[in-house]
Amino acid sequence: MGNKNISSRFRRLRQNQPLRDMVCETQLYPKDFIYPLFVIEGDDIIESVESMPGVYRYSVDNLDGILSEVNESGISGVLVFGVPAHKDSRGTEAYNKDGIVQKAISHIKSKYPDMIVIADICLCEYTDHGHCGLVCRDEILNDETLPLLAKMAVTTVQAGADIVAPSDMMDGDVAAIRRELDKNGFINTPIMGYSAKYSSAYYSPFRDAAGSAPGFGDRKSYQMDCRNVKEGLREIENDIAQGADIVMVKPALAYLDIVRAASDRFDYPLAVYNVSGEYSMVKAAAINGWIDERKVVTENLTAMKRAGAKIIITYHALDMAKWLKEEF
Ligand SMILES: [Zn+2]
């Protein structure tokens, strides 16, 4: 006997897994994911990043194991970060055509021509002061930094990068890079802008991985204030106007409201970066047995896609791809 007062029985479609799967609105696929890869100058190195369990820095000669894993996982590709042996005030190694990131990219593309290789474009891993731009008397210079970023973009594309992704948060970076790429004949290379990149405490494990902690001050004069939504949307709008092909919100989990707003407003592929601190919190809790890692990661990544992300950059990429394959 049904209770006439209950007009909607939502539970009808929640009765079993096949029914739930049939009506589910969000489905993750391995191809949604990009795996960040740290490549370090030197020989025969596989170093664990202490604050990011399961993440390593590889020398180029030791990349093949992880590359074959990426290749078999079905994820879309990798986002490459270089850790140079030598740092200076101008970040010279960032745009050296024989620099660590350029060598790594050309190695990856020679082994796996179909793997999407994205070059992170920024100076902070290469400068001795750890800032994303040139520095003069404790000020981070904007316009003077742009030609160096553009130069780095050209050298990484010459090495084989399929996409360049400026993460520096200098104003005008996308336009400067677009101009220089076009001038060098790379009119077909897409730019993925780190458009709404917030100044975030969630980045600290990454700085351990890439050795890029700022030597003085913080990044608040160029990265965004976490209290702002509208400004994030203006940043994205501006990156599109400058010629970005893909836009991004970073970090992901604490910023899903920005992801949703961006996805509703802009008809461009939207990426999110599920950053190091978000990863490490989950790993730490999982290692302690406090949460079910697989279920929490699946829920977190599903939430990013549900909020409107098309591309998810995450250190969980390889695990998630493996779990998805087990499901099917
Ligand atoms: Zn940077």
C-alpha cells in the first residue's frame, strides 16, 4: 500500500547499481586526466617527494617506467615540470634549449609521439629567488618577465611540447606567448592558461617537489586572492581575449564554485588543477587508515567534473585510471 502523501519516489532509481549507473549524470574516464611529472637534472635518479607519497622526481634516463605506465593507463598525457641543477636570478635554465624540461619533453615525444605533452611555463623552478618573474628590489616585474616566458614557450615547443601552459600569473602572458609562437611558425600550438590561479596554502608540497618556494615574501602580488569570484572570471575572460585555447581554475577542491561559474559562463574547455596539498591531505589520511582512498579520490574527482571541469590535472591520475578500468 503506497502512501499517497509521497508524490516523488526518488528511491525507485537508486535501487541497485545498474539502475544508478544508467541514470548517473557524471562519468569519469581515464582520458579526463593529465598527470604532472617532475623531471630533475642528473643521472639515474628516482627520488621520492616526501610531502607527496607516491610522487617522484625522475632523471630523464629513468623516465621510461613511469612513461609506459602513463601510456598504458589511457590518460590523456603529462604536464612536465623541470628541476634544474643550476638556478639564477633570471631563470636562464627555463629557456635554455638544452634545459632539463626541454630534454625531458624531447625524450617523451621520441618514445611516445601520441602522448599529449604539456609544458608548464614559469620561471619559479629556475630562479634562485623562487619567484615566477624577474625581481627588482623585492618587486616582481611584469612586463620584463613576458619575453622570457615567451622564449621558454618557444623552446619547449621546439622540443616537442603539444601545449604550453603559462602558470606565472603575469598580466599579458598569454598574448606574449601567442605572438612569439606565431612568429616562430607554431600557429597550431594551443595555449592552456592558468587563468584563475589563486594564491593558496595548498601549493606547499609542490614547492617541496619542484624546489620553488619563494626566497622572500609571497606570491600575493600576482596570484589571486581566495576571497574573489568575479575577479577570477575576469581573469579567465582576459586569458580568452589574449588567445588562450583552454582555461584553468587552480586549486580545484576549495574552488569548485569558481569552476561552476566559469563553466556556466565560458564556452571554452575548462581545466582544473587538483593541487599537491589536496593530494597530500588525502594520501596522509589514507595512509593512516582514516579514509578509503579509492572512494574519496573517486568522489573528489567526480565533484570536479560535475562542477564543469573538462580536463583534470591530478597526481591521482594513474590510480584513478586503474580503478576505472577495474569497474568496466
Ligand atoms: Zn611559478
